Amino acid sequence: MDAALAELDTDEELVGQLLLVGWQGTSAEGARDAIEQLRPGGVVFIANASTAQRAAAVNLGLDGLADEAGIPALLKAIDHEGGSIQRIADVPDLGSNREFAESGATEADACQRGATHARQLRQMGFDMNLAPVLDVTTNPDDPVIGDRSYGPDPRLVARLGSGYIRGLQAGGIAAVGKHFPGHGDSSVDSHLGLPVLDLGRRRLDDVELVPFQRAMDPDTDLAAVMTGHIALPRIDPSGLPATLSGPIVTGILRDDLGFDGLVLSDDTAAMAAITDDFAPGDAAVMAIGAGVDMLIIGGDLDRQRQMRDALVTALASGQLTRERVMDAARHVLAVKARFGLLEGRPEPAPGC
């Protein structure tokens, strides 16, 4: 990992590692411009493949483009939760998390579910699953999480989420727990607007943070956390979305919970909770400054370029410290090293 970091010898190369970019089209070639121009740390599938065979071919092509560009191996990520959120249609769907939990599933069952997803994803050439959902659905009118959550009991969500993470990561796929600090009490879909949750710290500690804390325990060792675009004014009176909030990302996730893994944003290109109120460059700089390490940016190359350029400018001016940007890149490369994308053998993961 240190060697890979040392090889990032320009600010553009360094900042590129902080980008997880989408692209348009159903071939790797459609991502060529983004990879060559942005030199990103990874790519995220959105509507780029619907079959396992196609996904495998695209991922092989993406690896080739990264080699041609002379950049570290790409993290290749996808949403593969099961149920309504499964982008690859022709692999067995294990059902929603809620259906799974209501079947009486145990933590061991969840580990096997994670292991099955890992086998599916590895065969297609992926490295990262944007799962599991660790949100606790306490609001029955929540319009966006719903049956993607294991349910309203934080201890149940913690057990099943932890089991799933162990199985997924033992199978060689990085897990991403989402949507920190908890999207399950919202009544607004953050794709359409900014949810504002009237929750204080005691409530977070008792409910929303329970699954995330369990996932960070050494026996689970979650690789990455995704921030949600949700405001908690009793935690951060500025009213900023959690993705842009230092008191939430650095204050709670890093300092209080002690998380030292990779912090990803939710999509910053296709969700109104960000795009309605923040220019692309401002959002990028605010998120990295708040403690996010890697920005998911959907398939709009112009927006991706604006965000990359703003980060490079902020680094050069001192608005973002070199220490913060280096730390973010180090977290990205640590996940790549852990899951075998850099030279050397991947670290063993606890299994089922």
C-alpha cells in the first residue's frame, strides 16, 4: 500500500484515488474517457450490465483500461443487496433483507448469505458490494429503505448485518455498511430531497448506531461505511447533510466510534439532497473536508471533472490539507491491498 501511495506523484493522481465514478453505456469502452482523464480509484456499476456474462466482460475491459492508463487497479463496485436492489438480473436473487430476517434467519444464515453473494460477485469480477443496509427502519412510512433493511430492531439488524459482512468479506468482496448514521427514520427519499431527522445523540446511540458499531468490532471488521445524505440538526446545527458534516463523519464515525476504514459518500451526482443545494465542486471539497475518503459520482463526466478539479484546486490552495487528502487516499489503497488488488496476498478475513 505504501508503495502504491508513493507512486501517486501528482496532485491529479492523488485526488483521482478519491473518486468512485459511474459511466454511461454497456461496455468498458464507455468508461475510457473517465479513466484516462480522471484516473479514478474505482468505478461503480449503475446501469452498465444486467447479466453476469456481460458484467464479467465489462470488468475485464475495465481492468485493461486501468492498465493502459498506468493507474492502480480499480475498485469495481455494485449494489447487490438482494430483492429490489440487484442490478444483475440473471443470478439467483436471495430476496430482500426484510424477507430474510422475517424467515427466522440466524447470524450464521446471514454469513452464508454473504458468502453466496461473494461467490456471485467474484465470478463477475467485482471487488466491492455496496451492502449491507444497516439502517434500522423505525419509520413505517420511510419511502426509500423499506424492506432493504433487516427491520426495526437494532440488535437484529446488528446481528444479521455482522454475519453478512463476515461471509461477504471472507469471500473476497469488500463490504460497505450504509447509510451512516442511519436513514431508517426518514420520511423523505434523499434521491428527491434532503431528509431532516430530529434525533439526538442518545437516540442514535440506542438505535441507529448499534448496527454500525457491531460491524466495526474486530470479529466483523467492516471494510467501508457509506454516508447518507441526511441532516441531523440536533447533532450538527448547520443542517448540512451527513456526507458534508464534519461533526457527523469525523466527530461521530471517526472519533467516537473509532472507525479507521474507508468512508464512501452515497452518490453525489444523482441525489437531490446534494445536487439541489450544492455546486459539484463545493460538494466535493466539503465532503472530503468533513472526513469522507471517496466520492461516488454517477455517470456524468462533466460533473466528475468539476469535482476532481475542485479537489485539486483546494489541495493546492490549502483549503484541503495534504494530510487529509493523503489520509483519504491511504484508506482507499488499504481496501485495495486488503482485497488483493495491489501486489501481495490479501489479508485473511474472518469467515462463517
